[in-house]
Amino acid sequence: MHQQIEEQEMIERYARNQLAPEERRAFEEHFFSCEECFEKLQATERFIAGVRDAGARGMLNSGIAGTAPARTWRAWMLPTLAAGYAALLVSVVFGGWMFFSEMPKLHRQLNQASADANAQRETIAALEKQVASATQAETNVPLVMLQATRDAQAAVSEAVLPEGAAHLVLWVEVPAGKFRSFRLKVETSDHRPVATLDHLQRNSYGALAASLPAERLQPSEFRIMLTGEEPPPASLLAEYRLRIRRP
């Protein structure tokens, strides 16, 4: 509402009784509950009343009235010029008053915008630092490609977790079929649960890439089961064996 009042000069038009009835009712409903607009209206009315009083006393056109009209055209031209000068003076002074009254608010808005921009830059810098640290820490993430088997005598996939490794990435080739999402369930050789990864989807290579916390993978052998989730019903697709070693 404040922006509309300022753009349409509603305070000055209200004081000069130039608003349409609908605009006048809407403005009165607003300024009676708005201390800022109420004070501006009072100041405007006092200013206009002062200018009108000065015009009535001849103070605004005293310099012009000092010379006696010599021709007929000057008899009507001088009052017209005086009225125009008075209206121009009212507009210039009122515009200046509005400008300087808005300066503190503009300064506050500028300072707040500057503070927000600084805070945003600091947040972005902190996030970039965190990403850089995480990237540096995970530069050599170990990866193992699992080979499906249901034969207990088949070769076991092995992965070596170096000191300081936070994750192990499992690369799983997915059999062709109807499923769009998959689940990987990891358990120990004696069937104790280790981790379950749900809603996995094929990457651009048509395979699954899943990350497991290294802290859960102590040196031993694990059993991994691949299940198709969506669309239902779920179905076991493959089993894998994985042996973890540490240097």
C-alpha cells in the first residue's frame, strides 16, 4: 500500500481533495491505522495551508504586483503566472520534503541488503570450504565391483580399505528386467544385518553405485543381496560375497 501511495501521490491529492470517492475511502481506511501516513498527511495539509495563506496575503506575487500593468494582457497574465508559480512551488517543496523524509528508510533498506549479501557470501564460502575438505578427504575412495554368485565355492570379491577411508563404493551390474528401483542388503556370513540401501536406481552406465560406511565393514566376509523393488512385487535378483581386508 505504501508503494502505491507514493507512486500515485495520494497524500498530496487527498489534501487537495483530488481523489476519486473510491480512492478517498481506501486511503482513509489505511491512513487512520498507519501512523506514518497520518503524520505525512498532517504535515502536507499544514504546508498547503501555509502556501495558500501566503498567496492570500500577496507574499508569493509581491514582486510581480509591484509594477503597474501597462497593457491589457498583463492584467490577466500576471495572476495566471502567480498561480502557476504557487502550484510549482508547492510541488517542488512537497517533492523535496517527500524525498528527504524517505532517505532514512532507504538507507536502512540499503544497509540491510548489504548485510544480507555479506551473510550470503560468508555462507557460500563456508559451504565451498566444506565441499573442498570433503573432496580432498575422499579423493581415493575404494571401489569394488561385485560379481553375482550362488555357488559357495565361487570366487569372492575383495576390497582393501586403506587407513582413513570413510566409505566403500559398491558397483553392481544390474540384470535386465522390469525393475526401476532396487535394494541392497548387507549382512555378515552368520546373517547379522550390517546395512540396507533402499530405492537405488541405475546410473548412466546401467549399473548401481552404492556407498557403505567403512566403519561398519570390519575385516571379514559379507553376504550382499540385490532385490528389485519397483514395480512390485519385490524379487531377489542376485547374491554377492565380499571379503574386506585392511592393510
